[in-house]
Amino acid sequence: MGGYPFRRQRPIDKYIADFVCLPLGLMIEIDGASHDGEKVLDDKKRDKELKKIGFTTLRFNDEDVLKHINGVKNKIEDWIKSNAKTLTSRPKVKSKKL
């Protein structure tokens, strides 16, 4: 997307990213019904921890991905256009083998 490589199911620190672009420090998370209630607080904690090491997380629910994929794609492309030029270095990643 935008010439940037994305990887699927990549370990980042102690988490697994649904999709990640290391050069941009961008993580894409697709949240299903299991991300309701208390899980939302866990997701916020996770996003905060990952932000400390240089990652931005964009979250989409699975219904939007399935029914409105063009809108999801546009939001990701907009983020890339707005942020790619301002990034000076990629995040330091602690990647673990699973």
C-alpha cells in the first residue's frame, strides 16, 4: 500500500500484530466481537505500550473490513499520506520467534 510493505501476523514486542508496516511504524488491527467490553481496556493498554516504542495502531472492526473495505483502505492510505513524510526513523522492534 503506497509502496510500503505490510506483513501479516508479525510479533512485535510481546504482541502479535494483525498487519504491520515496519518502515512506517504502523500496525493495523482487525477487531472482532471478542474486542468488546473489558478487552477494549486491554487494547488501549497495548496501543499505549506500542506507542512508546514508536508504533501507531489503526483499529478497524471486522464488519467494516468485510462490508466497507474501500473505506478501510482509504483511511489507511490517508494515514500514510499524512504521516509517511514526517517519520524520521522506524521503530526499534523487539521481535520474538514463536
